[in-house]
Amino acid sequence: MLSYASSFKRYDVLILFFILILIWQIAHFIPPGSYNLPNFQDIVIHAGHRDPVDLSAGNATLGFQAIISVSAENRNDAHAWRQEGLIKAANRTGIIVHIPPQRDVTFKELKDLRDGKVDSNGSFDEESAHPSEGQALAWLAHINTLKNIIDSNTTTALIVEDDVDWDTSIRSETLPIASAVRILTNASSPPDLYPYGTDWDVLWLGHCGDIYGTASPSSIQFSDPTVLPTNVLRNVWIGATYEAFPNHTRNVHYAGGPMCSFAYAVTLHGAKKLKQWASTTGEAFDVKMHRGCVDGALTCLTATPEVMHHQRMLGAQSLSSDDMAREYEAEDSEQRNQDARAGREKALAGSGVTLGGHRVFTYNIMHSARCNWDRGDDELMQCLPNKEEWEQFQT
């Protein structure tokens, strides 16, 4: 016969057991609709570490359900650098980036796309300019990423190209941006689940310039100490400066016409609209998205200056995302060898950062996460173009 004391001890153990189970469940709780990407099979599962409790715009996915990289780079290539730099930047800033493999593209499919024939993912307009091989491959990669977002029912996602760069303080930069987006769109969704709301289609965070004006009801301007002084910033697409605005300020506004798809976020309904819109012409993907924002087919907002830009590496086998056409279409290696020699000479002549003997730089980012991947906050360096490079390169 059990005594009262022994029964009490057994009861005590059971209570302790259930308390431990409850604590474990709370610690591993993932809110509904968050981080569920069943259709993404990552080459790199993630970089950085996430806190499943933090759903703010400063979390490991910058407040989006996922950050997804568009990349066709072969990491086994001796000259590969984009994904490696992306992973280092992500680890430096504690960001999770998914890098799903791109599907194989057949020669016939690529030829049909360039000839303006209908493809299973959409159709190119016969009357529009036919895309180059590089443009067609980039177009397919972006469309495939949008399709995966739609198929996995991902509510919000930030899509980044594999040579994208950002500031070491990116997780503080996105907090006021999210608040501004919610104000401008009169967001109806709960901020604890959707920091940016969902009343938009495209949020263009990484671009090479946008048309902008002074502050207005459709623009919110705020102080940001991580923004470079205006005499250093450049709207590289239209060749303008940002000197109309005070130093160290950023603007969030409805897009006037950004260009370059370095980094852009989509809502689920935005991904559906963008996929349909971008599948109807042979223009480069970012040009088509630009037109959708300008024409009103898409509801687009942007941050000016941008918070993400691509990093450029000078030299062969290391071309930036906007040089894909030339990289894919080179018929021999002589031009690449010339580029390599020129790149090495410039790297030696320049006073900036070199990587593997090649000079690298990023426009409009104060402290590049790629360049500072192995540096602490008290030893950060800048990775900006010099005067010659500023004048030579458009992005």
C-alpha cells in the first residue's frame, strides 16, 4: 500500500514533467504562417540564426516571412564569389538567406524565349525587343522564384540577387522603413505579424535609383545615421545626387520608377500580380517591374536612398548581375582575359578593398557587410567606389 508521501512525490514529478513540456513548446513556437517554406530546397539552409519569437522588421528575416536569393552561380566554380560573399554578409549581420537551386533550362526553352514564343511560365510579346540570353536566364530565375513563393503560400518575401550588399546595421535600418510603409498604406494587418503590412505589391529596397521629390503626403522622411552624406550618395540610374535632402536622412515613398532588381519584397498577392505582369513581354525583368510600378499595374513603394545595392567586382569571371548577358554570351575567353588583366591593374592602382586580387566596391552603403564580414563594429571600413569608378559605372 502506497503512503500519502509517496503518492505526493509521484504527483509532483508529473506536474514537473508537464511544465517542462510546456516550456519546450513555448521555446520552439513558430507563429502561424511564419518561416514555412516547404517547396524551397536550399543549397545553403541558412546563414545566421533566427529568434522565432522576434517578428519585428529587425529580425533575422528583416520582418519578412523569408529572404530568398536568386542565384544561378555554380559554387564549385573556381571563380565563384557571389554566394560566398552573400553568406558572409548574412552571417555578419545575423540574417537568414535561402538560396534555392534554379531549375535547369533547356536550349529549346531558352531559344523560344529569345524568339518571342510562348513559354509555360508566360509569353513574350512578339513586337517587343527580344531578350538577350542573359536577360532571358535572369527573367526565368525571377519568375521561378515568384512561382515558388506562390506555391508555398508565402505571405511576404524579400527577393535578393546573389551579389547584393547591405550595411552592417541593416537590422536597425529596416525598423523605421516598416513603420513608414504601414503609415503610407494605412496597413490593416496586425503589426506583430506583418511589420510592413500587406497592403502593397512590391517594396523595392535595393535599386540603382528612383525618381523622387521633396517630402509630401505620399513620402515619409526620417533621420538615419547609417545613411551616407548626400555629397557621397548617387542616384546612379539617372546620374543625379541626393543633395536636395538633408544629410543622413532616408525617404520611404510610393515608387516613382526605380530600376535594377537588387532587392525587392513582395506580398503573396503582389507575387501573383508581378508574375502575371512580368510574363507578358521580352523586356529585362527589372525594366518590366519598373513599368508596372510607373503604370500603376503594381502598387510599389521604395526606400530612397536604397538600403541594398549590388557589390561590383572588377575583373573576369566576376561580373556583376547587370553584366549577365555579356558573361553568358562570350564566345571565347580572350575578352575575359583582357578584362581580368584590366581588373587586376585597377585593383593594384586603386586604394579601396580588394578580394582575391580584384577590386570590389558598393555604391551608397556606408559600411558594406560583405567588405566587413570579418570586422567588428569598432573597426568598420568603407567600401565605396573611387572618383574614376564613380564616373565609369552606371550601377
